[in-house]
Amino acid sequence: MLNDIYLPEEVRDKIITSLDSDRARVESERENHKDRTQQRLASLRTRMDQMYEDKLDGKIDDVLVSEDERMAGERAHVGIREKLGIEPRRVPLS
């Protein structure tokens, strides 16, 4: 069925050029996103290492550490839900 479709060479070339351009743009966006994610991960690891050292040095106590860990976990879950398009759970205030 597709053998019966005629596509002028100029049109075909424009389609190929457009697809190549789109593929390059998507790849560039993916690489940028990957780089930003790796930078955030490195920053979080540095902060976690510093917090652990502060805890060992007695600069912060267990209560502060557990609260920070809880808040970091909540932020991570919110980010994942947003990327997946999942609405946050609503908890009634009673």
C-alpha cells in the first residue's frame, strides 16, 4: 500500500532534516536533564556527608537529623509524584 505513495525528493529531504533536528534537540535536552540531576545528587551527597560529620562532632542532635531526613524524604516523594503526574494524597485535618 505504501509503495503507491509518491513523495517528491525535496519533501522527503525536508522531513528527514526535520526528524534529525528533533532527535538532536531531544538528545540535547536529555543530556542537560541528566547533568542537572547528577549535579543535584552530588550536592545532596555533600550535604548528607556534612550533616553526618556534624552529627559525629556533636554539632547537631538526633532529633534535628531525623526531622531533616523526614523533610528530605517528603521533598523527594513530591518530586517523583510531579514527574509521574500523580496527585498528592489529601489527608483530612480532624
